[in-house]
Amino acid sequence: MESTGELDVVTGAFGYTGKYIAQKLLSMGEKVKTITDHPDRPNPFGDKISVAPFNFDNPDKLINSLKGVTTLYNTYWVRFPYGQVTFDKAVENTKTLIKAAEEAGVRRIVHVSITNAGETSPFPYFRGKAVVEKAISKSRLSYAIIRPTVLFGHEDILINNIAWLLRRFPVFAIAGEGDYKLQPVFVEDLAEIAVKAGQGEENMVIDAVGPEIYTFEEMVRLIADKIHRRTKVMHFKPGLALLLSKLVGCFVNDVVLTRDEVYGLMSNLLVSENTPTGHTRLSDWLTHNADNIGIKYASELKRHYC
């Protein structure tokens, strides 16, 4: 991939997915700007990227932030409702962003969605993602919709916190039979897929998925093996597993797991029938990073709300 010399915007470049997309673009010599909910946070990129707030409540300012931009890489979303932040509000905000991009003359949007998003999904996370996908497809923007599964890599939440629990508790609770599947994708692979898609012109929808498929129990046991823990894995009814996660959440002051996440996992929504697009294997990555994962708890609330 070669530099275009044009200006790109990455939403949430101080977060997780957005940071890796921004890093990839900068490594190619691209000019990068971020629009973020947290413009006052320390900028890990220094003067390499400029910063602007989202301004969802002031579309004119948002349009101005997007003027001169060629490609918009959008990672904005919410993992769960919290306070005044809801999935409906996230959908509304994203639609405002899409309209602002149209008005500003942005050429292309690369939007990070989720595998198996569906407007009739019983899960608000997946349903909201599908509504946004539809809004993008009906916009005047050229688009690429990237649908990842579970992300892994440095600073991830799910894999890290599974390791954290395995390191600290004698028992790990699995909801149901644990035979539901997931197909983890490396965050740097996702960034590469997104940036490559951003350089295209055709409208496309791509599943961003890794080369390995695990049942949830297999993945937990793999992590335990890599970090050399003999934690006992036990199966609980989903409701009881959720209750246990809430107890841990009280201890760490975070939302460890939500009901929709549990039942979404159990519905096999985090796996794809398409050919893998990522090449990094979770098993290999764990081998090289076993000493670092799960050392500290990764808090969703601290990352996005505090």
C-alpha cells in the first residue's frame, strides 16, 4: 500500500481499534486527523495527528472538522448502554457523522461494524450496527464496511480479562456448554484490512476474521495453558454466570459482561462462513505474549466513560 498524500480522519484514534488504524496510516506517510469523544486526553501521537471533538450536537462544527478529508475511518460505537449513552443514541450520532461527511465532501467511509449484524437481531448491539450499515449504504459516500469478530492484541479487553480472571481465581465460569464458536482477529490485521479497503473505490462489505475458530471453552483453556494456569473450568447456567460476572464487576468497578454479550456469544454470531481475511493466529500471539496478558484488568468504563 502506498501513501496518497491526502488527509484521512480516524474516529477514536486514542482508543483501541482507531489507534491501530491511525498507526497504520502514519506508517504509510499519510496525514491523519482524529475526531474523538476525549479530545483532552494525552495524545499518544504527539504532533503527528491533529485532534477535534465529535460535536454531534453541532453538525456545522462537525462538518468543518471533516472538510478537506478524503477518507473517514469510523470506529465510533458503544459496547453497552451507560448513563445517557444508549445504542439508539449511538445510531443517531453515527447518522449525524455520515451526513456531516457527505456535506464536507468526504470521498469514502470505512466503517467498523460487527459480523452477522442484522436489523432483526434480538441483540441491540448487532441490530444497531445493521441500522448504521444501511444508512451508510444509502448515503452518497463510497464505502467499505468491515465486520470484525472478537479482537485480540495489546490493550484488548476480552482476551486480556479472561487471562486476568484465570490468573486470580481458582474457578472460571463458562455460561452454558461453552461449545459456541468464535473466530478472533488480530487488531493489526483489522487495521491493515481497513486501510487497504480505504484505498479502493468499490462499495464492499468484508468480514475481518482470523484463521482459527475455537469454541469458547477451547479458547479459555488455550489461554490458561499459555499462561500456565490450572484454573478449574466449570459450566454454569447463563443467568448464574452473569451473576458471578456482576460480582466481579463490583470488585473491579466495571461491567465485566452483559446479558446481550453472553447470549450473542451463545448464538454463534462471532464467527464467519467466509474465507479468513486476517493471518495472525491467536495461538501464536498468545505464545509470544503470555507473560503480559492478564497482568492488569482492562476496564471498559475507565477507557470510555471516565
